[in-house]
Amino acid sequence: MPMGISLRQQVTVYPPDSDDPNNPVPGSAPFTLRCRFQEGTEVVTDQHGREVVSSAQIFLDKFADVSAASEYEYVDETGAARRYTTVTTARKRWLNGKTILTVVYVK
């Protein structure tokens, strides 16, 4: 079932390190995901209930295994690389309840 959004771009995901001082675990290796990267400001609510302005949105296919502490690196058409931190993550669901799109709001 096509979702209607072309995922022709890539983003590198940098998973977080563990912040537990009693059980430090290094973060796993960075990995790339196909995405649709869209620049533009949008006001969203973060995990603490505050309104925050996101500077870009990353659209990922289905249920992407990303966390709120992940960082993202996007390289545009000119070769300029920018690194983003997560503001909030939203799951868009189909009528049957399955996730068809993961949207990560970043700044």
C-alpha cells in the first residue's frame, strides 16, 4: 500500500549513549534510514508539555526504531551537513491502527 510520500533522501541516526552511571553502555553504531526531509518551522509540544519550535521534520517509513534522545545528520544537495536534535516524535496511523509514518520534529 503506497503511502504517497517519496522517501528519496537519507538521514544518519546517532543513537544515544546510556546515561545510567551504574551501567554505562556506549551508544550503538550510527545507521542510515531513507526519509523525506522537510525544512520549515512548526510549533509542536515536546515530551515535557512545553511548546517548542521545530526547524525541520524528518518523515520515516512505518514504525522507525528511533528514540527521543537520538541525533540526526542530514546532508543536503550542496553537500552541507547539519546535525539536529529531537524535539518530539509522532506516529501517524492508518485506519487499522498500524503505523504508516514516523515523523521526527527536530531543531
